[in-house]
Amino acid sequence: MSSDEAAGRKRSDALTDEHEELDPGEFRRMMEGVDREGMLRMIARLTRDIEANPQDAKSLSARGWLYGELGDFRRAAEDNGRVIELDPGDASAYLNRAHAYSELEEYRAAIDDYDAAIRLAPGDAAAHHCRGACYAELGNLGGAVCDFDIAILLDPDDAVPYYNRGLTYGELGNHLKAAEDLSRAIELEPDLPEAHYFRGMAYRDLGETERAILDFDAALELEEHYALARHARGISKLNLERFQEALVDFDAALVLNPDDAGSLRGKGVALGSLGRYEEAMEALDRSLELEPDSAETLAARGVNHASLEEYELAIEDYTRVIALDPGDLRARYSRGTSLMRLGRHEKAIRDFDAIIELDPDNVGAFLARGFAHAELGDYREAIRDCDRLVELSPEDPAAYHARGYAYAEMGARQLAVEDFGRAVALNPEDVDSRRNRATLHRELGQPEKAIEDYDEIIRLRPGDPWAIQERRRAVKETEGR
């Protein structure tokens, strides 16, 4: 036996001899630093005392506390229950049993005991805080906030109630209050990595991505192997289109947990955004092996297939997403655009119809459906969609460009010129609208106006061979008059 073990044994034996003279708080302080074996020896001594005197509430309470320290919460609850039978007015016994029930995830029973403890000994901040945590576990978020409020009033310098109230506000969708509470928790306890992580999540939900990244940085400084923080920072960098940095974070998260489907998905998205499609596919396939029904990953793989011009495979993935979530408008839109790439405009229109039925003001669906109608030669329907598009988004040059295209295809050249002109007015660098307008000007016998557009295209894109060649032709047209 080492000298440390001998000292530990002597200490626990001495406590056994003296425990009857100690109040619960002093007993617990004296037990600090005692190892598991020492606690088990103490439990054995207490058990003998209880067998000798089943009414020994003090020994039952001490043994119950030790069971809790050792993680044997069922026995901890039983011992505290016996204390309550002996003394129904013992608030600490109710509190201790409530803690045990909470660890056993028997939250309703825990709440009943916290109620009793608070009734017997009002003003206990810990009791309110712990009851609030149980309410949160049961989904009673309003009740949780009320208890956290009281705990903070009773002990305003304890970081934990602020932390838990912040998490609860986050679940309620009040991300501003979540960030405020977590900031207070950090002021009181700066070295709590979880507080930085969850405040970062709150900032991210508030759209303050750069501030979120600073918090994830802080969390990782405090805990280098904090996989959740690495993943969250990777997602934030994806949102800022810092794809290479995001990839580094996802790789680091995967070192910590190689089977994290979310980080594999993030890695796949980052790789795809960097044009490394084959590597992206490997990561996304692996993510789907781990989570076969992840709509988010299927959608990401669909985008990757589309980037590789594998439209049939993209459509298969989008179809699976829609089967999992019929209300996923993005997947329907993506499937529709992939169908258009394959020339299946009628089927694409059905997807855009479904989007518009669910979201009557969806600008993207009207734009895409308008183009699909135009490709089918149904220009009146195309123009009808574009008219609605202009109503919804009168400052969007794409709306006028799309309608101009439809007018041009149906032979309404002057109307087309006017719409391309509106598109150019809203976006002077819109080369496609200038190209189309220049062509129409020449068809209308106005080559001088076409030359103006060609000149502007060449200014925007020096050396553009198409614009240079067409300008020469337009000049000849003016000379040949």
C-alpha cells in the first residue's frame, strides 16, 4: 500500500469514527478528496450503523449522499426516501432525492421533490435552478425560465442559472436574450467553453457570423478538442464562403470523431464549393452511410451531382429529399432546374407549380417557370409568369431580362428591347441583356443603337470576340444604307 493510499484509508476510517458528530455539510467537506475505495468503506460502515439502528436518519442521509457521489442514483433516492419517511420536514432530503431523480431522468418525480423542498425551505436558489432544469428537460420552457429568474434573483453572482436560462431562451428562439444571458455567464465564469460555444450559436442565429466565430475561437482556446465548436465554426465559415478555412475545421472535427455525419456533410459541401467534386462525393457518400435519411446531406449530394452535370443522379437525390420532406421548396426548385437541364420542361413546370402553390410569392419559381414555358414555346404563359415576377421584384433586373427574352421569342421585339433596357438600367453591367438588346436593335433596323451596346460590352469585357465581330457587322450595316 502506498503512503497516499494509507493516508486516504486513515482519513476515511477517522471520518467513520467521527461522522455521527458531523452535520451533513461538514461531513461532505470532510469527505472531499476521499477516493472511491474510501467512499465504499464509508458506505459499509454506515450500512452497519443503519442495520443496527434503522431509524438513524443521519447515517441514511450520509450514505445517500455517498451513493450519489458514486453515481448510484437509485440507491441515493431510496436512502433519501427513507429519511423523508423518518422526517417529512427534512427539506435537504427532498432536495437530495430530487437531484437523484433528475440524474435518473425521472424529471416529474424530481419536480415533485423540488416543490416540497422549496415549500419547506423557501429561498434556496439551487432548488429553483434545478427545478428549472427539469422543466426544460420536459419541454416546459416557460416554467424553466421562471425558475431560472428566481434563482438569479436569489443568487445573482452564480453563472450557472444565467447559462441555463440562456440555453432556454435559445430553444424559445429568443437568440438576443440568449446571447445576453450567456454573456453574463461568461463575465461571471470566463473559462466556461460551453458558454462561449452556445453564445456563438446565438450570434450565428442572429446573423452575426463574425461574432459567432470569435466565440467558437474562444471555446477552442479553452478546450482544444471541443468537436462541436470546430463543427460550428466550420459551418459559420461555409456561410461566409471561406471554404478552405471551413474545410480545415471539418477535418479537425473528424479527427476527433471520424463518424460525425454532420462534419462529413460540411466537408463535402466545402470540397464541392472548392470544385473538388470527386472528394466531395466521397465525404457525402460516407455521411449518408451513417445517416441514410438525412435530407440535408441528400440535398448537398444532389447539388454536387448537378455540378458534375450528373443530372439524373441529382434528380434521384432531390426526389428522396422531397419524399422525406414534401415541403422542402429548395429541393423541388433544384429538381426542377435539373429537369430543365435534361430538356424535361413539362416535369420541371410541375415542380415549380408545387412551389408556387406552397409559396405564392416565390420569385425563383416564377422566374424558372417562365423560362420553362418559353423553352416549350408557350410565350404567353412565360410572359404571365414574368409579369408576376416584376410585381414581386420590381427592382430585380432578372425579372425584366426574363420577360424580354419571352417577348423576343414571340416576336414582340420592341417590348423586348424595352425590358432589356430596364434590366440594363438596374444593372449597367448586365452583358447578357446588352447582347440581346443589340441583336434586337439590328433586327429593328437600328444598328447605331446596337453599336452603343457592343461598345459597352467591349468596355466591360475587353477583347470579347463576339462583341467585336458583331460590332463590325453593325458598322457595315450602317455603311450599307
